[in-house]
Amino acid sequence: MPDYEAIKSELQERLRMLVDRVERIEDNLSETPDADWEEQAAQVEDDEVLSSVGNLGLEEVNQIKQALRQIEAGTYGICLRCKAEIPQARLEALPYATTCTRCA
């Protein structure tokens, strides 16, 4: 079984960064709206963008957590569809990949 310690460390660092970013977004979205109507309109647009970014961040957080669980369970790097080994280059490019290139 390959040693995935470097990938595990990278995933843990990325997870910390994403959780921090998502928390900042949530804090920003919970701020009291401006009293000015024009400012409120601009804030609504900004909030929509922030919300989308936050949702993408949460999705990546979940993917990273799943990859870390797979590393711990010894099933990391195995394609969920065909059960073949996921190439190291793919895992380095996309550390939370769950399928091999062929199945992706």
C-alpha cells in the first residue's frame, strides 16, 4: 500500500484553510444589512456570490473529510466504481478523487 502521508498532510492543511474561509463567509453573511436601499441591493448581490462560494467550499470540505476517512480506513486510492488503483498523478492533482481517470 502506498504511503499517503504527504497527501494526508496536504488535505489536512487544505481542510483547515477551507473551514476558516467558510466561517468567515458565514460571519459576513450574518452581518446586519445597511439602512440605505441602494447599499442593500449591492449587499444582496454580494451575499449571493458569497453564498455560492461558501457552498462550494462546504462541498470541498466534505470531499476532503471523506478522503481523510478513506486514508484512515486503508481504502484511499481505490476507485469506487471499478476498484482499480487510482494513479498517483491523479491523486496528486486531485487528492480527494474517488474514481480513476477511466471511470471519471
